[in-house]
Amino acid sequence: MIAKQIEPERLQRQQAISRQVKEQISSRSPTYYIETYGCQMNVRDSQTIAGLLEQMGYLPAASKEEAKVILFNTCCVRDHAEKRLLANIGALKERKDGEEDLIIGICGCMMQQPDTAKKVMNRFPFVNFVFGTNVLWRLPEIIQCALSGERVTATEEEGFAIAEDLPAQRDSQYSAFVNITFGCDNFCTYCIVPYVRGRERSRALVDVVEEVRSLASSGISEVTLLGQNVNSYGKGMDVDFADLLKAVNGVDGIRRIRYMSSHPKDLSPRLMEAIAQNSKVCHHMHLPMQSGSTEILRRMNRNYSREKYLQLVDKLRTVVPDIELTTDVIVGFPGETEQDFLDTLSLMDQVGFSAAFTFKYSPRKGTRAADMPDQIPEAVKKERLQRLNDLQTRKTRENNQKYLGHRGEVLVEGFDQREQTLLFGKLGTFKMVYFPGDKGLLGTYQTVTVTDTAKNSLLGQME
């Protein structure tokens, strides 16, 4: 399905409201603060929210305590993030009582869950507004209502329209996220995303390429293509993700192309060849396995087996020999036996991921897994997670060792706040390298030789 754009007249109306808000608050120079939870898609949404707020005349605050507009961009994938969010909102009640002009808003995936927005507004009567993932473009109107004292709830789907031409306040001058798909059609039994982000929609290839071209003209040299499942880009269209990689590879000024996340079931030989043949595409893939047990994968509705996953890894490493793989793993899924967990450990050991994001299973209301029998006790989940992390720590250390003496190009992303002459950046394989250098090199590409390893990163010297 092609992602449709917001109608121009609606955007024009919101831009007019932005100007009205700017005039209304111009004498106050108010500030904003956005607290973001969750994945890169949420980070990209927060960049749009920041762009809209600055279009209205708001300035970024140095801290939450200094802001007059506080926004929480929420995630509902894991229970821990939701609990932390609610605690942070509750902590603002006393401050709100003493600052009537303080505006508090909540947005993001959590607000798209059935009845959640209403419950949050009832539980926190001092919150000014909530809005969902598909109505970012309405923020000027929502802020205008908040300024007049009106509480707003806006979570309608609006046909899942998108507005990629909205302003954005990006975090970097040389690297940028670019959305290519929205929503998800996979319906993994543990995941709430399809219910809160909607069914999968792909942006037109020409629109993605035009955005990348615009970013390159502004000095961006690295783009990360975002989607819940980038591998299925173009579903229902006459192009696929391999075509998109080739098209973005041809954009002048772009030196690196990253992407995430990839679903194993849609990793095709054609896509593997595109990664190998297009020189700007980085040789790193985040390929969530979730479990090493075929039975648990079936219960998760992942649509591949342990054997299929291993076959894909072998094929990928044949086509792209130096590719680095990272992954996601869930332990303690309903019905997971000790043998199922041992299968996960053995697959992790066999593949040798350079890094892994590991989680205890967290039931999410509205998903099939939440109602499955044989839920695993918390103590068992905790113990299995520790064993898994111990293994991955060892595999990461082993993986790092092979980089000793490696010479490669690094995009300088930042510097250590404690030792400001210690720069850091990633190789094309997503491996982080720390090395001595001057802060003036931020945003440049430097050739670095790896001289030592740390727990999760590499140490090097710049040429």
C-alpha cells in the first residue's frame, strides 16, 4: 500500500495556525522539551515535533525543568518504558500546580492503544493534550487549544496519511533518519505495533529519493532508511527495497546508507545482491531472530524456522562476506521450555552476532501472546536473560578481536564528554571506534586503524 500524503489545504491551514501561535507567544520566548521513548521511528517523530514547535516560535530548553512546553513521545512495546513514562508524568503534578502556563502533552504509540488516551487524560487531569502517531501535522492546532485552556485528545487515524514535508529539527548536521515505510503487516503475537502504527504503507520511491537529495544538498552525508520492516518496502508497488537502495545509492553527496529493521522472512537473494553491489550501502544488517527455537518462532508468528534463519545468514555472508549482524532476542516467551532457551543460546553461539538487544518477554494487552497459557515466571525470565547476556558479552568480545589491525573509514559522530579529545564514530559495519582527535573533525570521515578493543567497542588511531 502506498502511503498517502496530507492534503495541501490541510497543511496550509496548520501553517496558518503556526503563525497565529507564533504571534501569540512572541513576547514570552517560551521553550520546549521532548522526552522520547522507544525506537528510531519515535526519534524521527520527535524531530518533526521539534520542527513544528520551532516553526511556532518555541525554542529548545536545556532541560525539562526549564521548559514551558513538555512533551512525552511514548512507546508501548515494553512494559518497563510505559511504567517509567507514567511515573515521570505524575512527577510533574506539583510543578503544574504552581505554573499555570506550563503545557504538558503526551503523544506516540502508547496513545494509539484502545482507550489509553482517555485513561491517561482521566488519571492526569493536569495534562493538556494527547495525540497519536498519525496526526503530528495537527500539533499547531493542538498547541493553540492548549494556550486557550482547552484539553485535547486527538488520536484519529485520518486514513493513515503522512506529511513528510513537515519541518524537522534534526539532531545531526551530517546524519539523518528517513522514513520509507509506516506501520506493519506482520502481526507477531507479542507485538502491539500493527495496532498502534497501522497497516504497512510505503512511501513512493521518488519521494524518498527527493528527500535524500534534499538532505544531501544541506550537508547530510549519511542516511538511515527507517521502517518496521524495510525488507518489505514496496509491497503492492512495482518497486522493492533493492530498487530503493540502488536509487538512493545514486544520490550525489550521500556517502553512507544504513537501514533498519530487517525481517528475515523478506530477506531475498535480490536484496542481498543489492547490498553487495551498491557501494554506499553499509555492510551491517539488524536481523531480529527473537528466538532460536522453531516452536517458539511458530508461536511468535515469525514465519521462519531456526533452520531458515541459519540458511539466510549463511547465504548473506556468502554474498557479503564482511557483513556484521546484530539482532533482537526475547527470552521467556509463553511456553518457552529450557530446551527452547538452549536452542536460542546455541543459535546465538553459532551465528556470532556483533551485538544483541535482549529482552524479557513483556505481555502487551491486545496481543495474542498476552492471553497464551504457560506464561513464564519472572524469576525464570530474569535468570535466562542473564545467561543470554553472558553469552553475548563473550561473542562481542570475540567479534571485536578480529578488528585488531583493521584499517577503515569512520564517520566522526561525537566526542567523549569526560575526555574531549577522544572522538568516536562508526565503521561501515556499525562497529564503534574511539580514537584521539580534535572536536573540529565532527562530521568528517577519517581513516582509523584499530589498535585495541573495549567491552563493546574498538579503540584506534587516526591516520
